[in-house]
Amino acid sequence: MTIRLPDSTGGLRTYEPRPEPFAVTPGAPFTSRTVFSAAHVVADPFADTTPDSPAAVDWDATLAFRRHLWSHGLGVAEAMDTAQRGMGLDWTGAAELIRRSAAEARAVGGRIACGVGTDQITAGTLAEVRAAYEEQLALVESCGAQAILMASRALAAAASGPEDYLEVYGHLLRQAAEPVVLHWLGPMFDPALEGYWGSADLDAATDTFLEVIAAHPDKVEGIKVSLLDAQREIDIRRRLPQGVRCYTGDDFNYPELIAGDEKGFSHALLGIFDPLGPLAAQAVRVLDTGDVAGFRELLDPTVELSRHLFQAPTRFYKTGVVFLAWLAGHQSHFTMVGGLQSARSLPHFARAYELADGLGLFPDPKLAEERMRNLLALYGVTQ
């Protein structure tokens, strides 16, 4: 059986779906790398909402997807950009997500780290920004989860220079009960974060970022760098204090960054590991044996799909992630909080399906094909 898929020229091409999925071999916990998947949320498709309404979440399906990730040995990075923080999921929804996911992690023995930001305010003074961070940090810590200090739109707007970032982050790190992960999210993911760390010059911003870490190395377990610039990430990780980890957030160059070089490597905290979970886990277990070539052989072919999902405007990558979760059978519908399912085109979806199917990512290829046909029919494509 073949399926006709639309392309970017307005025409249709014929594609023959893969008959069998990628074979996943269960394995022991990872030993060479710490790996988190930033996980998406599943919307409630029957909620009577609008894009401006508070998020209506299907909690059962959302938690089931986290159990899927944990079952493959991945950690869950919760309430992050992939969960649509600031793009459909407000702080009230994120707080409930953190509470529920942290409880589920305790129940199944899964590793979890949760995003701490300032999205309960849209703007404010530096004192108000600090207070917003403190509120979220207290919640995450009370749930027993590791904190990830995310970049703040409100801080980007309120800060007048690098010294304000040093003061705010220094204050938060001093009061954190346990070491945290610092997250530098680039403007390609969120345009409101342009000039973060007090400068649009990335070299100057990097110096400020590293100054924060150097002043509090005992309170920084690691950093997550999401700049889609492999060489900059390598340069940063080589300048980190001893014992501070680098978690790659580079969804364009992750195989080479995780594999590393003679001077070090990156761990991983990636949105693309939401759809790639089982395959990524198998690749890391191969890397655990010291087989770098085997690791790259498994993970390198996934980069084309990741670059497709994360193409500009990069912030809409969440749409592709949820689309693939639907095709893979992890949820019964293709609906997103905030109506974000409309953020990508039909040709984009068709290419995502083709690339994911070619990698064997769908546990039931026939189900994925059927759902893809249903979507195509909805758009008026006849087979």
C-alpha cells in the first residue's frame, strides 16, 4: 500500500510506509550520560475552550506519556518549553502539571526535573521578578523535584544590564535548597529572550552566564544550552567549573555534542527526545558500551527529522512533537492547548510523517498510516 503526500510545491508524491517499527531492546539504566526528554502535554479535546482560555489538560494521557519515557530510562524535564510554557500553558496549569508529574515520578521511580520561571507575571520590577522565581522554586522543591531555572521574559524586559542578571540569579542560587540546572533558551525558541544575560552580543552574554556559575558552582548541577550553535556549546562546556554538567538543548547537533570529543561531552535535555524516546535510549545504551560509532549510526539519521520539526519559526516545534505523538498512538487526537495544532502546514506534517516512519518511530505503522490518511482527507486530499 502507498499513500499520497503533499509537498511544498502544491503537488502530491507517492510514499510507501515502512512495514515494521524500529526494534527496541530493553536495557539497564544509562551509565555514561544523563538524559532528559522535555515532554509535551496532552490537551483535553472535549473541553470548551478558546486559544486564550486557560489550558485544559488530559491528565491521564499526559501522565501516561511520562510513564512511557521513564520506562525507557529517560528522565522527564517537566513544564518546560516543550510543554508549551508561555504558549498555551500558564503558571496555574504548569503548577498542577509539576505536582502531578512529581507525584507520578515518585510512584514509579522516575527521574524528574521541573522548570522554574516567572510566567505568573508578564512584567515587573526586579524585586517582583525575584519573587515570582521564588514562588515557583518553592513549589518545585516542595514536590521533591530538581529545579531548572528557566530564562524569564519578565527579567529580560526588566534588566538594564548584566549586573541585574548577576543579582537575580545570585539571589536565587543562594536560597536554592539543592543544586539546580540553569537554562539559557535562545531567541529562536522565544523572541522575547533576545539579549538575555544583558547583551545581544553572544560572547558578552556567555561571559555573564559563566560568571553566574563561577560565583555559585556548588549550587549549579548543570546548564542547559539551547542556542542551536554547536561550537558555542562546546566552548561553554570547556569553560565550566569542575563538576558542573552541560546538558545539550541543541536539537540540530545533538549526536555530536552527546558523543563529545577528547575534552568532554554533553549530557542531554532535549525536546526532540519526546518523539525519539525509545530510539534515543537505545543509542545511549550503545554509547554506554563505548561504541561511539554505533551510537552515531543510530542517532545521526534522526537529525533530519529534528531539523524539520525545529525549522523556523522554531518555537512551533511543539506542533510537530504532538503530531508525532498522535500518530504513534500515545494520544487519541491531534489537539493542542492554545490551538497550536494550526501552527504548521499540511506539507510540513506530511514530511514529518515520512521522516518519522522511515526511522521506524511508530510502534504501529498501520495506525500511523490510518491517522495520516484521516488528516489528509480532512484537508481535502483524496487517495
